[in-house]
Amino acid sequence: MKTRDVTQIALMTALIIALAFVPAIPVAIIPVPIVLQNFGIMLAGLLLGGKKGTISVAILMAMVAVGLPVLTGGHGGAISFIGPSGGYLLSWLLMPSLMALFNRLCSTFVDKNSFWNVLISTIIVSIVISYSIAIVWISVQMHITLGQSLLANMLFIPGDIIKAVIAAFVAKRLLPIINKNA
């Protein structure tokens, strides 16, 4: 791995941690607030690709596991992985690789360099797949039905769609710069 790759991974991990300092917006129905940190996870997958993005998120997860307060609200510790937000954390680890995969798959239907390709990949992974994992996780953790968990999580979808659009826009603007300097 090149110095440039290590630097990109470290910077992305730092960005994801910095987004944790943006205050969470609590939602009364479920104990998982609206956060901006997942916007950083989207960017990790879009800007760094599957391998480097996953390494960046894995570093974040290791920091959480050892108890560093790097999640929104100053949370950390292994307990984070088994609480209600554990499903989201699991999905975050999968998101960069899945985004790279879906970006390749979508490019068979839409121009690879198109904003729409990036946006579709981001929505499929960061909303459809991530929410599927989180909904099942919350259902099991809170002993509620999948329908109740789905209904509670629907509150987050509009905000995450906005985050996905912004992430796709940012990625389309920054990728030519990142790739030019490669």
C-alpha cells in the first residue's frame, strides 16, 4: 500500500470521526438518532472505493471497539455493537465494498461516470441494504416485529436520501481531482 493510500484512508477516517461531533437529532420512536456520520461512510465508499473505504471504516470500528468515543454523541465501546445501533455499524463496514460493487453493476445500465450511476449505487447500498440490516437488528434487539422496526426506521429515509444526493454530488466533483493526482 502506498503512502498516498494510507493518507487517504487516515483522512477519511478522520472525516468520519469529525462528523460524529455534529450533534445527533433524537427521534422519540426509536433509540437511534439521525446522524451525519453515515454521510462520511457514504463518502468513504464513493471516494476511496471498496478496499480503501472498507479499511477506513474498519479502523473506525476498531476505535469504537476499544472504547474511543468516536461515534455521534461521544459513544464508543464494544457495547455499541450489540445495542440498537449495532445493525447500522455492521452495515457501515459492508457499505464501501458494496458501493463499489453496485457502482460497477449500475454502470452496465447507466454511464459509469454519470451522477445517476453514483446516486443509484449510493441509495441501493446506504438505504436499501443498510436499512435492511438495521431493521432486522433493531427488531431482534428491541423485541419488536419487523413491521414495527421498518415503520420506525422510515423516519430516517428522507434525510438519508438527502445525504446520498449530497454524497453523490461531492463524489462526482472530487473523484476527477483524486484520480487526476493518482
